[in-house]
Amino acid sequence: MKFFSHILWFCGAAVLGTACTRHPAPKEETEILQLQTDKACYHPGDSVTFGIDKSVSLSGLHVRYRHLNEVVDEDSLHADSWTWMPPAVDYKGYLAEVFRRDTKGKEETLGTIAVDVSSDWSKFPRYGFLSHYAGVSQEHMEQIIDRLNRLHINGVQYQDWHWKHHRPAAGTSSCPAETWTDIALRPVEKRVVDAYIAETHRRGMLSIFYNLCFGALKDAETDGVSPDWFLYKDKACTERDAHRLPSQWKSDIYLLDPGNAGWQRYLAQENEKVYSLFAFDGFQIDQLGSRGIVYNAQGQEVDLPQAYESFIRAMRTARPDKRLVMNAVSGFGQDAIARAGTDFFYNEVWADQPQFADLAEILKENAALDSTRATVFAAYMNYNVADSTGIFNTPGVLLTDAVMFALGASHLEAGEHLLCKEYFPNNNLRTTAELDKALIAYYDFLVAYENLLRDGGQWQEIKVDCTDGSLKFASWPPRAGCVSVLCRQIGNKQVLHLLNTSQADKLEWRDASGTMPEPDLHTDVPISIEVARPIERVWMASPDFHFGIPYSLEFRQKKGQVTLTLPNLKYWDIVVLEY
């Protein structure tokens, strides 16, 4: 079937029982089949079309659908494509498991894939990107979007697609340009941008165009930008504030006052031309972080965060039907962005917030501004080695994703390539087959368990110990040499995140030099957990094992302690205590 024809990624096999299964440490997984869905997300009442991208005997083949650890549906399979109607409940994640049952009732899992039923992307945003728009065939574009669809990306940011920052669409509404150059003088083709938008919409993804809120090129005044709108570095207005770029590029970027009503009207009109020429769903608004003290053309100091709030409100007034997201560079202006209201928090994080613990603090600050709004981190991995060609360090990427997902955020990283620099077209680092395979498992996990990862609850401190001393556990924030423990109370569940930072060379998300070591696999780890109430059942799941399928754990409870054996721990496990 067309919707999975280009996916070449892995799904493996393991032995499974029923529902939430008691399961031994999984054996070495082998390639069996690959699963795909027709969309990245679904509205309540939509049916899901699944496909198997490999010839496989249908004899004894079944599919089971779970919400968390509860089976909600099961059916036998008679074709390599089928449909399922999820429960008509909004904002729920599911895991579909394809398995074979033999005549003796023994089951073998052949593959899993997650399903997100959400009427709006802002509840559980999973943001991807595009950055190359010339010389791309239709087949290659389909391959790129197939990849993003398999990661359940529900919104795509179009970086460096535009002609000029102050005039993003080339040509006129009646006579649009078919080709133009971007800021780096790279060619851009309208047919490629249009085709990408159509392909993302076919997959249920939103397409969001990128631009600065206050950028203009050197020829801006000839295009009608008023000199009264610029920002200056001095009160006497002798030096315009500018973002300097390589001399061989089109222009430096000169900065304007985003709170100036004239500039807001000008850009809103230019954006209207964008929307008339392209089927974009919204505007990804960028800034440049703190600029120090800056002045308007009247020599008055400009409060940039306040200006950002005004700018966002102006863009919403101009097109209330379109989506808005704004970058808070190192958190700059986040409180004002929150007041103005965007689809979710978007935090571009840098070396001034390098620790895993800093990510948690950012989320805490965001929650204080709006506890219902999700967070996406724009965070560039292996940054220091990305100026030359190489490969991503798989342990660094996976541990950072594990921490971000456990904390309740998602990671802007996936596009035509994985992100390593703030200049999104930089594709110096490539992913290995191992990392590609693991990312599918991690994004399936992010979706399947979204109601435990990103759907409210209260953080708690909980004490976990390894009773044979083979591992050390420590409550958040992370400590060197220890497995980091996070705990969130959600209804009648306590969700423990066990993040294996015990062998990390640094407790930093960036893995800037690509040196994060691969953690050892630990099996049959005896642990004790302090609890205050009687526990009814315990189950666990991991993106590292058993296809992310939940399985039950035997436990004993005595004198405020629950003891159990953790079958395996690599990067990240969740253990769920149900009261």
C-alpha cells in the first residue's frame, strides 16, 4: 500500500501472553515485519488504516489494541491492510500489537505501532521540520513524510523556505514566483513547498511556516519597510541592531521593533500573501534571545518581551484561524509569550542550560505560567562535532529523549535528517540504523503512553533502592553514578521513571562532543519502593524492550515497602503502581 511503501525500518519479535503480561527478559529481537498507519494522528470518530510492509503469512495472525495496560479490542487479521475504529474519546494514546497465536495458544509478537487520537495537536505536540526545497523528487518527498509519519509527527516547521524575512513570499498573489533563493542563497522551488504541504495534510499533520518576528534584509526600505520601525543599539539611533551572517549570504538581518503597530500591519499583510499562495496552517515565530538594551527610532528603550506579546496578539487578530507558536530562546520572554497565548511552549535550549536538571526547571517554570500547555524542546544534539561530517552518538540522543519524554516534553529533532545545529539545513551528522530503529520505538512509546507522560498529574518524591547493591538509585535531580528516579501521581497511579544515568559521562542533555557512553543492560534487578498505601497491581513498560508492551510484575508489600524484580533496565523504564 502506498502509505508505507518507503518505510524501511525495523520491528522485531518476542514472546507474549495476554493483556498486561508476565514476561521474562526478552530474547534477542529479530526482524519480522514493519507496521505503518495512514496518518500521524486521528480525530475521535476517525478510523485508523494499518498496513504491513512485508510479505508475511496471515495464518494465525491477530491484532490487539491497548490503552496503557488495558486491552480495548482484539481481532484476527486476514489481509496485510486493515482498519480499526478506536473508542471515540479525545486525547488518548493506544498501542497496536500484531502477534501470531499457534494452535497451542502460544503467542509471538511480530510488531507494534502507536496510535494518537487527538482532535488538536496542541495537547500532545510532536514537532518535526523541513529545510530543503529544491531538486527534490515527489518520491523522495513521500519518503521524508513517511518517515515523519512513522514517528507520529503531527506538525512540521518549514525552516528557511522564504524569500526575504520582511517579504517571505516571492512574487505577487496573482503571479507567484516559481523559484527564489533563501537567506543563504540556496534555491527554493514553490512546487516542492506545495507538495510537502499536500503530503503532510494527507497524513494529518499541520504545516507551519517559519519566520522571525522582527527581521528585515538590507533592501527592506525599498520594499516599503519604514526606517521608523528599526531597532537601534544606542539611544542616539546611530547603529541599527542586526544579526550578522556570512558575507556570501544574501544579507545580514536587521531587527525591527516587533511591538511597532506599523511593522505589525506590514508583516500581517505579507503573511496574508503567504496564506493566499500556500496552504500553511500557521506561523512559527522566532526571535534571537536577549539583545541587551535596544531602542526604537525615537530613542526610547524597547521592552522586547512586551513587544513579543503585542506582536503575537496582532498576528492572531490578523488571522485568528491560523496556529501560532513562538520560540523562547533560553527562556527569554516566555512569560509574555504565555500571556499572549500560543499553541504550546517552544523552548530553544542552549549551553547556558546544559543539565538534565535544567530541562526539568524549564518545565516547572512553564507549568507555573500555564499548567495545561505542553512544551516542545528545540535542542541540538552533538553540537560540537556537527561542523564536520560524522554520525550521531546513539546513547546521547536516546538518553536525552528518554529524559525529555519522561519529564513530559517532546523534542524537535526529526526532519529530512536529525537536528544538530540551529541552522536546520545542516545535515553533517547522519543516524545509524540502530538509532533509526530506536527512535521509532521511542516515539511509539511517547504516543502510546502519552496519558501517563504528558497528561497532567503531580510530581512526587519517592524512595527506590536496589536491594542487592548492584545499582544505585537517586531521586531527581540526577546524581553521578545513579539511576535517576522521577515519580508522577496520576489518578490512582504512581508512575515511576527509572532513567539510567548511572554511567553517563556528564549529566548534560547536549552530549555536545558525542561522548555519552552506552549504558549496560541490567537484568533481574531487585528493588524496593517506599509506599504509603496498599497496592493492587504493578506493571512496567520500556521503549528499550518487548516492543513497548506493558507487562505485569509480581510484588510483595510489607511495612510500607513494595519489593519486586525489575526484569531489565537499559535507558528508561516506567514502573506503574496502581492503588
